[in-house]
Amino acid sequence: MASRRCIGEFELIARYFAPLARTFAGAGGLESDNAYLPADGRNDIAVKTDTIVSGVHFLDDESPERVAAKALRVCLSDLAAGGATPLAYQLSLALPEQWEERWVAGFARGLAADQRRYGIVLCGGDTVATPGPLTITITAFGQVPRGKGLGRGGARAGDDLWASGTIGDAALGLRAVRGKLKGLGVRDRKVLEDRYRLPRPRNALGIHLIGIARAAADVSDGLLADVGHIAAASRLAVHIEREMVPLSAAARRALAVEPALWADVLGGGDDYELVIAVPPRRAGTLQEAALQARVKVTRIGRFAKGRGVGLTVGGRATPIPRTGYVHF
Amino acid sequence: MASRRCIGEFELIARYFAPLARTFAGAGGLESDNAYLPADGRNDIAVKTDTIVSGVHFLDDESPERVAAKALRVCLSDLAAGGATPLAYQLSLALPEQWEERWVAGFARGLAADQRRYGIVLCGGDTVATPGPLTITITAFGQVPRGKGLGRGGARAGDDLWASGTIGDAALGLRAVRGKLKGLGVRDRKVLEDRYRLPRPRNALGIHLIGIARAAADVSDGLLADVGHIAAASRLAVHIEREMVPLSAAARRALAVEPALWADVLGGGDDYELVIAVPPRRAGTLQEAALQARVKVTRIGRFAKGRGVGLTVGGRATPIPRTGYVHF
């Protein structure tokens, strides 16, 4: 208790956050009210805000390093989907009344590690007390060539739908955390849990997407939901072949035990993979970029005239299991 | 209860927030993961994040319109202090479990009104559920000439300290709200309460400050604290003459009844006036700008070599009553 009273807001910033902002000239050492982001006539700044709440978006007992990583990476994942190169971020931290300094220290360590990993740097923010749970808002900035940033709209009929990495691991991992994943070995459960607890955003791939993709999104609400968002924004239908959806070995074993888990795999959120609309003639360029980024990409479907998301299993239409994470 | 179940996140955005973002091309109708902020080689984008929590930064029973105004204006006030012209903002809204659609509607109305008033526009954000109190984070963007954005550092010995408007009304207003302001008429109490409930940021003045001011801050933590931040960041001392501090008629009457309230006037937060370091030779230019902005400015002190904040009453040094709002 003593430790939380003997440090004020300004010391907290000076001790934990100002070092993170040191290399960003426009942050002014976090001592000024504004941060000034340089930008030139050739670039746009991509901006993304995400809020995560303890007990809602991460487990209450999660380590501060992982909470920091999650808060930052959910934003980085969106920058990746936009084709943007990470630049800087603002952090708002609403700390519950019983906060401890060592928690904040661990949180700052987690941020520092990810700053190095993803080439992003703190440039300002706010810290407040809350009678509620720990709440973190990050606004991340990335750079893209002027007018070229990717969105959900822009896919055309005939474009292929690609997915990065493997799909469904995070949803199965959440089940594992809750003790609701039976018949799997300890190691498989651990792999899936890790995927839920710690997003691995695809920025290494994302920075190559400009000029290749017509539209993209990250899988945060669930594969079907997020692909559905691209289709809706592009005023198209999209058809996904379930057998093409890339799965981890652990997910494949979980589905062998309990095929009903397909609903989780296709509908569950938090994978933080990319789903990408690419004209067929650019398939080779995408695969080269993926090779360079050391990320697997898999063609899982195609956009067509019409509306909605169609799912086929072995070529036969099948009902959509559910429509993704509902925020309220 | 029915109303909060029949509207999802995407509808909520489409119905209440997308209209606010309509005129900002880079927002993509809030349908894309990123917003793209255009900027050119002659300008910097000033960025400011502020979080407000129900029961902490505003009263639980405050109207949604006023909550919206407060959330936006605390950021606008910082842009004003930076000399920045408001451009756009990101909004994160953490809604408590019992949220109601009509509350969100009122909140959006409040935002719409201030968008018109201050020439700023929503460009993206996030909405989440929280088991805690309503929590709002806004990241606001403004434009300043490249490298010219004002901060707390930069004041020089010999610069005058100026304040806009009147000081201390918000702190007295908070007392009035709590029934702790005796011997004042209803009208005076109302004036002071209004100043607490609804910040009136000085953006009309702020946009003129580049080329006039060397440093500036807004009074959010309290006059002495915020002036102290300028002095500390500029590695200077600052001397304030209490008789020069501009007061409203209501505040003057409150102080006549209870002189001990000077502690609130000088130490209390939430005034959202500007404190500005200006070389003496630019006093005329500042006053012209203030006239144009229809804001009163008053010279209240001077920066000098040394450290710390000095307060004089009738020319005699007096102890500092308290050092401003403590965030934890």
C-alpha cells in the first residue's frame, strides 16, 4: 500500500513512460500537452484506437507484461490490416484503486519489449484513477503512402480471399483456459492458450500489402464476422471453403475429438490473423511477400457479386454456425 | 432494457457516430480499421489523449450532452494550449452494463454540437462494455506549423505570465455542487457550477498563439500547478501576484465571504483557461489576438531565473496554499 501513495502521476510518467518516448522527438519527453507528429506530402498517418478492460478482454490474473502486449498488439494488428508501418502510439491507463507500482513497472516492461519488436514508440497519453476495473486505451499511428491505406471496402468480384497463419486457435485457447477443452494433451492446450493470451499481429506481412491487396481486415471478431465485414463494405458476397481454412495441428486434433468446435474456429475472435482480398494475378506477389515476412498465407475463398457470407464443406453449402463476437 | 439488446455495435456506430465522421474523408465512414490523416510538409499534427471516468471526472447524474462536451473539450483545451487548430478526434467509449440507447443518442448530440462549435470531426474509435463506470477516452488531433507547436518548455527569464478569462470558478463551482459554498446568491452559485460542469476551452485564442507565446498550458490541475509545470519544464522560477489573478464577480463575492477559498481558486483544477509565457515586447500582439478571439487576457506574473512558484500578496511573499489536483 505504501508504494502506491509515494509516487505521483508525474513521477510515474517520468519513471516508466518517458523512457519509452525518449527516441520520439515529437513527444517532448511527455512533458508537453501535445505530441507533434511529423508527416510529409507523400504519406498518410494511419490511426487506430482500441480499449481493453480487465475481466472483459483479458483475464484478471494476466501478467502486466502480457496485458501491455495485448493492448498494443490489438492496435498493431489493425495497422497491419491497413498496410501501415507502425510509427507511434498514445496510451490511456485507467488504474483501479488498488493499483501497485510493480504492476505498472511490469506493464512498462511489456510495452518496452514490444516497442523494440514492432518498431513503435510511445508519444503521449493520460493516466487516471477508476473505481472500476483496469482499462487501457491505445491509439496507434502508422504510416502509409498517401491515399493507399487499406480498408474493408475495395474488394472486387473475382478477388481471392486469403488468410494468414492459422485460424481458430484463440477461440479454442479461451475454451482451454476455462477448462472446457477435453481430450487434448497438455502441450496442445498450452499452444492454444498462448494464442488466446498473446496476439501475434502480422505487421511483417502487413507492411507489404500496399499494391497487392484491395482490402484487408484483422480477425478480431471471428473469421466469418470479419470476412463478412469486408464483403459488406465492398458490397459483395464472399464464399469460404471450410476445408481450405488453415488450422494448427492442435486445432486439428481438437476438431477430431469434437467436430462441434468448428463453430468456435470459424466464429470465435482474437486470432489477429489477416484476411486479405487479392486479385488472382497478384497471388504470386502475395506469396513472395509472405515468404519474406515468414508468415504462411492460404487461399480460403473468393469474392463474388451478391451479398453475405457463404460457407461450403466439401463443395456443399452449409449453414453459418454463428456470426462472431457480440460486443454488447 | 429491450432497447439495449436490439442494437449492436456496428448499428450503434452507423446510427450515432458515422454521421459525425461523414465530412472527414479519411475516416472511411468508420467502416475501415484505420483512419488516414492527411498532412503536408508544412504542418505537424498535434495529438492529445484524455480519459474521463463517471464519478471521478464528472458527476454520475450529468447529462450525456454535457459528458460529451466535457470529454471533447478537455482535449480541445490542450490543443488550444499547443497553438493548434482542431482537426479530428478518436473516441473510445467504455459503457457500463446498464447503458441505454437514449443516453448514447444524447451523447452523440453533444458531440455533434461541439463538432460544429469547434470545427472538429470524429475520425474513428472503439466501443466496449465494462463492468465498471462509464469511461471515455478521446484522442484529438490538431494542426500546427511544422516545429512550432507550443509546449510547457520554452519560456525564458523575463517573459510575462498571462492568463485567459477568469481563474478559480470551476473549483468554487465544484464546492457549490457539493453544497459547500455558503453565503452566495443562487445566480452566483449557478454561474460557478456551470463553469465546473462545462469547460469552455480557449481555442479561439489558442489558434493565434504561434509566434506570440514561448510556452503555454491549460489550467486543468490548478493555476499554481499548471504554471509550475511551465516553470519546471522551462527550468525557471515564476512569480505570481495574487491581486492580478483575474476573478469573476461571483468568485470575488465568494472570496469576500470566505477568504480561505483562495486555496481553491489558486489550487483547484478544471478552469480550462490558458496560462501563457509571452516576451514583454509581444504584449500588444497578444492583446490584439485576445480582442479578436473575444477573450480577456491578464498579466499575472513573470518568469525569472531560479526554480519553483512564488506567490505574493500585495508584494509580500506568501506560502503556496496547495499544489493542485492529485491524480491518485
